[in-house]
Amino acid sequence: MNPLLLAGTAFVASSVEAVEAVTIVLAVGYTHGWPPALRGAAWACGALAAIVLATGPALVRFVPLPVLQLGIGLFLVLFGFAWLRKAIWRYAGRKALHDESAIFARQTLALQSVHERRVGFATAFNAVLIEGLEIAVIVITLGAAAGGRFAWAVLGAVMAAVAVIALAIVLRKPFSRVPENAMKFLVGIMLVSFGTYWSGEGLSIPWRFGDATVFVILAGYAIASFILIAFLRRRTVAIA
């Protein structure tokens, strides 16, 4: 598996979750001060790092690679399909777009009514931990199914976190203009494609083009998704 593609998938997927986590940390910082917000985020990052370090290598060490690839492949297909389905429905006008500004406003309003710093710490910790768990799952599954290439998956996730945090420091406001649905659409296709490829590897299917088969699968899912979006849009217009 191409390590750059592996890191790129982890980067885009992690960016989506990092944006959602940073939005809540910003709300905590503006209402309860930056010390509890940053402490909560830091403790959650430490917990996530421990989860990745404890779980990832253990999977590769104790589970046979074909079994690992099949199990993780099926998991990625289901996990990626959930993201892809939501993105398709949003593009087709069947589901409202994700609004980080609205989330920031709701969190700020809720936090303004509570003045205990422990609440700010807990809110930041929970936000980073919950959103970060999806990042940890993606890093572990991608790295394990790729034969233990955790360094590339971790690199992609870390770069995503650094990029999102740097933007938050510069902008100091929610990421209202981030094309989150496009990112989820892309990640959904990538995860489903990786899952399909690795499921085939686990079943010993002889892919004709080797690792390059991933790109063929990607193209197939992308074309099918665009056709489905066009079909659902027509149905939406007809119903309206």
C-alpha cells in the first residue's frame, strides 16, 4: 500500500474530526478561559495516544494479517459508508449541511450559563476525546491493515491536528467556510475503497493491478456516488 496515500487518507479523515473538536475547545476558551480548555484538550490527546500505542501494535502482533485485513476491511466499508451516505444526502439536498458556526454558538450559550472551571475542562476533554476516538480508530485500522505501517497513519493524523490548530490560532473563530461535506465525501470514498481492497486481500483475491487496484476501486465508488447524487437531486426536485 502506498504510504503517501495512507498518510493522506489519515490526514483528510482526521481533519474533519479535528475541526469539530477545535470548535468546542474554542467555545470553552472564550467562555471559561484558555487554561481549562487547553488542559482538557491536552489530557484527551494523551489518552488517545495511549490508546493508539496500546491497541495498534497488539493487533499486528497477535492477529494473523489475513484475518486482520478481512475484519478491518469490513469495518472500514461500514464506517466509510456511514460518512459517504451522509455526504451524498447533503449534496442531494435531503439533509442539512453541517454548520460549525451554529455548533459554536450553541456551545458558547450553554457554557455561559455555567461558571465552574471544571465544566470547561470536562467539556474540552470530552470533545477532544470523543472526536479523537474516531481519529484513533482510523489510525489503528489503516496502520494495522497496511501491515503495521502506523507511522504513516500517525503522521497524517498529527499533521491534520497541527494544521487545524494553526488555523484556529490564526482565525480565532469557528471554521464556517471549511468544505466539511466535501471532505467527508472524499474520506467516505477512500475508507470504503480501502475496506474493499483489504477485504479482498484477506480473502486472498488476486487483484489484477496489485496495490494500484485501490485507485480503480476509488474511481468506481466515486462514479457511482456522483450518479446517485444526480438521481437523488432529481427526485428531490420532483417531490418539491
